[in-house]
Amino acid sequence: MAGLLERHGRPLRLGIVGGGPESWIGRLHRGAAELDGWWRCAAGVFSNDPARSRAAGVALGFAPQRSYGTVQEMLARERERSDGIDAIAIMTPNDTHYAFSAAALDAGLDVVCDKPVTHDFKEACDLVGRVARGGRLFAVAHGYTAYPMTRYARHLVRDGTLGRLRLVQVEYIQSGMATRVEDGPQNNRFNWLLDPKRSGLALVMSAIGCHTQHLASFVTGLPVARVVADVGTLLPGRTVVDYVSAMLAMGDGTRGTFTVTQAAAGGENDIRLRVYGDKGMLEWWHRDPSYLRLAMHGEMAKVIARGDPFLPPEIIALGRTPRGHPEGLREAFANIYAEVAQDRMARTLGEALPALPYPRIEDGAHTMAFIEACLSSQASGRWEDVAPLPG
Ligand SMILES: NC(=O)c1ccc[n+]([C@@H]2O[C@H](COP(=O)([O-])OP(=O)(O)OC[C@H]3O[C@@H](n4cnc5c(N)ncnc54)[C@H](O)[C@@H]3O)[C@@H](O)[C@H]2O)c1
């Protein structure tokens, strides 16, 4: 892999979809993509209003002729250029993800898409098929599983350090909807978030439940097989879902608990994971993302840090600054962008590359099946199976 960018001869060119000047996640995506030099943000569409989109592109520093009014226009014009985009990154309201992804894949581009990948499992399976048929790459922006310490957590599970898994506990507690935001001043963001047709099958799952389930499945290496869920609202009278708590049966029978809410006053992006095996447990918390706690039964607990010299080289390589200097979500996103670029460049050059762990469309589709199973369980009051991917 060393020298891959040089052998490829140029960074990949990214078309941005969404993430206008007022969107924090837009700034994070663009910065992450360019952080290590694998990508250049070359073009974009930043609003559903063509005039605003063009103006926003210029305000963000994009060339006026590559600040487009619509996604269709960007795909058509970029295809005509000798230096056209190689991929698009989607960070628009949730109801647009499927159509923009499908259009880009059909145009022969790779996709980095924010979550949820689609409205439902059926659409996600359709994208799985398009990716496979077109030989394209599709990454999902699950930053939490791209931190060095969540990657190392997965490594510890895989190499048997924890022994046979018994229990996974995962939660994501936020306060963004702890008050009646429905009754406050509205803006474009609330307009789509508070409309279930636009934000997804269950708002809290589209917003943070996706990340939470993916973190548990990624670190344990286990999909969720069955679920019994309490899906509802913590704030009386709310029409969008702000709370889901569930018991999980993972693929191998490991038990799990899952809680997500955006309506916990005082909560602050508290995503936390604990995995217990028959030999010990590990714990990771997003407030302190560069550290992982490992407690083996009957022994003194250890705190492992990003940059510790005994870590495997592929884990050390995911960090950029010496131990003790903070890194965060931008760097985690940059790891996803770096891996997608390496995957694409290696394929273009016909070089073999070990499988890279960035989240893929299959992961996004499993999440959609998980969300549907939670909703089915709420309706039936029983355990429900999570649909497997076709084929
Ligand atoms: N991965 C993460 O950690 C994370 C964090 C926050 C948000 N997100 C995701 O990012 C997406 C956007 O969320 P947000 O909070 O930034 O929303 P937002 O409403 O603040 O921003 C949406 C942006 O998309 C633009 N837009 C809307 N329609 C468009 C269209 N048709 N074409 C091009 N641009 C269009 C808007 O102008 C705006 O700039 C959501 O899917 C959300 O789930 C992901």
C-alpha cells in the first residue's frame, strides 16, 4: 500500500451533495476527505434550490463552473470533463439518499453516503445489487467505527482476548430533542427532520440508532439476528420517534441491550459500548475516544490509548498525532475516506489490497433491516427476526 497515491498519480476527485454552509456535517465531510491528500473536493451541489446551491458552492470555495444547481446536472457535466469526479459524498436530508446514490452508481461513480442509506430495507437491497453489478464502492459514514480504539476493540474480539462473547451493551444518549423543538422556531433542518416521510422510519434510528447498531455489530463481528424493542417517544405528544430500547440476540446467540434517545436532557452525544466475554470485557466511550478500557477477569484493568507502541501497525496507522493530543470525529471520518480511496486506487491499478474495514452498503442494509425489525416488534409485542441480506 505504500506509495499507492503516487502510483495512482493523482488524488481522487469528489463531488459533494448537500452539506451547505450551515451544515456542520458538510464541513466535517469536506475536511475529512481532504485531510490526508487522498481526495480533492472538486464539485458539488449544496441545496435543493439551484440558485442557492451555486452561490453556496462559490461561498465554500468551489469553482463557479463546478458549483452545480442539481445532482443530475453535476453528473452530466462532470462526465464530459477529462478531470471529472470519481465519486460523490452524500450529506443531504435522509429522503434523498437512495435516489442520489442510485443515480451516482448508475453513472459509474463510487459513493460515500451518510446514514441512513435509504428509507427502508428494500431500497437498501436495491443499492447492494447496483454496487455489485457496477463493481462500485459504497461507504457509509459511520465515523464511530473508524476510530483507532473501536478498530482495536474489534481486533481484541477477533483474536479471542475476551473469550466467548456473552453480552454486548450499546447506547447513544443525546439531548437535541429534550425540549419541544416542534413548538420552537422552525428551519429547513427541522422541516425535514420532523417529517417522518423525510427523516425515515423512526427518527432516532435514522439519526443515531444507525450508528449505535453498527458499532455493536462491527466490534463484535455479529449481525443482529432477532430483536424485541420498545419504540416510542419520551416527550408526550411527539409524532416522531425519539426513543428506542431493545434486547438483541446477535448472530451467534450473544445477548445484547440497545438504548438510543435524543430526548435525554443533559445527554451529549454519549455513545458507549461494552462487550463482555467469558474472559473479560472492554469498554469504549465517545467522550474519550482515544482510550479503550480492557478488564480481564481477576486482573487489574488496563487503559489502552491510541498510539500505544504495542498496537498492531494497522491500528497505529489510523492515528495522526502523538498520544495525548486529541483527535476526533473528523479524523475518524478521514479514515473512512482514506480507505475508500485506497480501495479504489488499488482496484484501478490492479493491485491486491487486504480487505479494508470501512462500513459498506451491506452494513447499511443490515441496519435498515434492524430498524424494520424494531418497528415490527413494537407492533407485535414479540421478538422479531432481522431480515438477512438476499443471496
Ligand atoms: N454521520 C454522522 O455522524 C452525521 C451527523 C450529522 C448528520 N448526518 C447526516 O447528514 C445528513 C444531513 O444532515 P444535516 O443535519 O446536515 O441536515 P441539514 O438540513 O442541516 O443540512 C442539509 C444540507 O443539504 C442541503 N440539501 C438539501 N436538499 C438538497 C438537494 N436536493 N441537493 C443538494 N443539497 C441539498 C441543504 O442545503 C443543507 O446544506 C443527514 O442524512 C444526517 O443523517 C450524519
